[in-house]
Amino acid sequence: MKKDARRLKHGMLTELRKRAVASVQEGQNPEVVAEVMGVSRATVYGWLAKYRSGGWDALDARKRGGRPPKLDSKAMRWIYDTVTMKNPLQLQFSYALWTAKMIGEAIHERFGVKLSKASVCRLLSQLGLTPQRPIWRAYQQKSEEVERWLGQEYPKIKALAKRLNAQIFFGDEAGCVPIITPVPPGRQRAEPRWSAAPVHGLV
């Protein structure tokens, strides 16, 4: 049962907000945080938007009004879901792994808000998403073969992984980075370059 956070005393509500934001920054999924704390997902994303707009002071329940954040709760949820659950190729980008520049471009196109690379990195950190080592060199070489592989071979591998309830990993000298594949509810989803999960090293 979801609690109405508005009915809590100011001190308790402020503490709840700060605990929720801190948990997300530590890498917890915002929707899991919402479930544990008994509030709606929209509420947690709203608190994240407040924090981004004004820091910890903005979470003080005694403070009312103020300038609305440029990226509201719906925007924060869209950003989190897009980065952790979608492949950049689905948004017509050229590469299969997220970069700060690509995320900034996606945010600008969707919400009309232009962020610097530093602002995008700070935003991702506030959402508990940490950068992993890129494998961009693999996509600089033999672009025709890459396109053919993505169009013909990868769909077959993806379909097989789905049938076997498996996850797909791409590996190179830098390490092994998980790519999005469908997983059953309740299981952790493998995430792309910006991820709360660690990169698995290869030898």
C-alpha cells in the first residue's frame, strides 16, 4: 500500500526524501526505492528532480514553491529508463553504447533542454548511473561489416538469448560490457555503457 507522503510531518518527509535520493545515488533502482519506501515511482522521480534543481536544501519539506525544474519527474524517469533499458540504436544513433554526448542530444531533442557534457555526467551520477569503459574503437572499423552484423547476425543472437533466458555480452581488451536483452520481471537487467552495475573484466 502506497503512503501519502504529504500527510507526513515536515521533518519525517524531509528525511524520507533525502533517504530516497541517497539510495538512488548509491545505485538503487528508483522504482525499487519507491516500493521499499511505500511511495509512488512518480514521487521518487519528483524528489530526484527537486534535488537536481536545488540540491539537498530543495528536499526540505518546509520549503514551498520556487522555480520548477527544467527536467521534471517525468523527464527524470524517461532519462533513467532510456539509458538503462534502451539501446542507442533504437534512437537512431550510430553506436550501440551510450556516451554523455549522445544522452545530451537525446535529452535536448526530447525536452528542449541543452546540457553540457559535465551537466549530463552530473545528472547521470544523481540517478545512480556510473560510466563504464567505452569500446568505441570496434565501431570505427569496417562500418559496412558492422551494419551487416547488426542487421543480420545480431537479431539471431538476440532471439536465441531470449529463448534461453540469457544475457548478451560484448567483450574486447577493455572488458566485457553487457548489452540490453529482455529479462523476466524481478531480475536485474543488464545495462549499457552508463550503468549502476560493474563491468566484468576479461583476460
